[in-house]
Amino acid sequence: MARIGVDFGGTQIKAGLVDERVVVRSAVRNTRDAAGPSDVLDLVADAIRELTSTPESVGFAIPGEVDGNGRCWRLPNVPGFEGVAVADELSRRVGCRVVVENDATVAALAEMVYGHGRQYASFAMLTLGTGVGGGLVLNHQLWRGTHGFAGELGHLPIDRQQGWPCACGLLGCLESYAGTKGLLATYRELGGGEATTILELANATRAGSAAGRQTFERMGWALAVVISGIQNVLDLDAFVFTGGVSASFDLIEPALRATLGKVAFAPPLAAVPLLVSELGAAAGQIGAALLPTL
Ligand SMILES: [Zn+2]
């Protein structure tokens, strides 16, 4: 029997036939080939059928939020998903049980089972990319919250009055400081010029750009503000970072550590381990395949 994990990204939909922590085979579709929710679900079902005609179960990680029955609250990248019964619709197409979950929460699940979560019972996951997502694991259990919104760490407030507009409609969320768009805008504002990718920004910083260094310092400061708040509430064992920007974590960590030392309520809260995930790009598929086993 075949367990399937599907990762719905901004550019690709990746379905994987998963055995424990190994993606045995993948089927990939272009997200842009889908015009709306029904197209997306057809593409996902098509990719799954390429892998097997008899899936045992399907886990589906989406860049949005769902309730406990797999009905979508919000999926900003693709208009029209609000209110769609994603789990039921996909289940009807592929003929097996489907469990749907937020992609950052799925990353936390993969980390809990196969990554740093084996060593740390309670941790927060931060996915650093175009957006900033989050997931929470408390005492070896995924914490979804009452309605499925737990761990939306990217939209914790840094500055609700003077901050930049966030994709969610509010001002000054963490994401507007630590997401790709915010970082590139900060770099421009500080006189660094036009960088188009985080890799370019990181390379300029490593080559000595003061604007680049200050950009990553500001990100570290914003992360510290949020992490200290989370620590005051939950007193976790660790924070784990993943996503494209986490490859530049060495540029972020010094300012993050320094600020955390100043703003955390007590020294043990500031001394929390800050770790980068080692699971790699397949974590979404691997974590998604775990969803029906919870
Ligand atoms: Zn926001």
C-alpha cells in the first residue's frame, strides 16, 4: 500500500510516494497551470494517479489554513479557495482518505518525527521564505489550535502603527520584516540597491555590504522580538528554522542572539537553542504523508 504526501508550493505541486522519511518517487505539476481550486485539485489527483492507482492515504500541505475537516479558511496564492472542502473534494477524486494541513505546520510535523523534534519535545518551527510561516509542537504533539490557526508566527506584531503593510492586510507583521519582499525592500531603503533574490543579498553581505549586514541585523532583531514573546508564553525547548532564507541563518543569528539576550524575560528563555532544519526540500512531502497517521 502506498502513502502519498503532496506539497503545494508557489511554483510546483509535488506529490510523493513516501516510505518513512524517504520519497520513493515524485510526480510534479506546475502550479501556474491551474486557474482555480478545481484545476488545482485535478492536477493534484492527476499527479497522485501517476504514482499509484491505489493510494492508501493522502496528506496535502497547502500554503493556507484549513479547519479540522479540511475545509479551507484562506489560501492567498489562489483566489477562490475560501470555503472549499479541500479534503472531501480531493478524496472524491482519488478514492481514499485525505488530510489537509497548513504547510508550515506540516514542516513542524516532519521535524517532530524525523528532525530536531526527536531531541526537543516542545519547539516552534519558522519557515522563512516569500512568506513567514510557523508551526508548534508541544510535548511531542502537533498543536493545531481550536480552529487550525495555531502557529501563525509570521503575523505576530512588530509594529502595528509604523510598520510596512503585510500581505495579510495589517501593518508591521514579522513577515513584513523577515519575508523575502521585506528583506529586499529593507536592503533598498538602506542604500544597498536592487537585489532580486535573497541569495544575491546574502552574497553582497558576505562580500562586505553594510546595507546587507544591516538588513539581516534588522531581521534578527524582528525575529528576537517575536521569539521573546513566544518564550514568555510557552518557554519552549528550541526554535527550528527552515525555508530558503534559513540558508543565510549565520548572517541573522548574531543580531537575533544579541537582541534576545536583552528582551527575553529571563536568561533561560534567551538561551533557547536556535536550529536550522536538516530535512531539506522533501520535508513537505514527508510531513504531508504523516498527516493521516496522526
Ligand atoms: Zn501579516
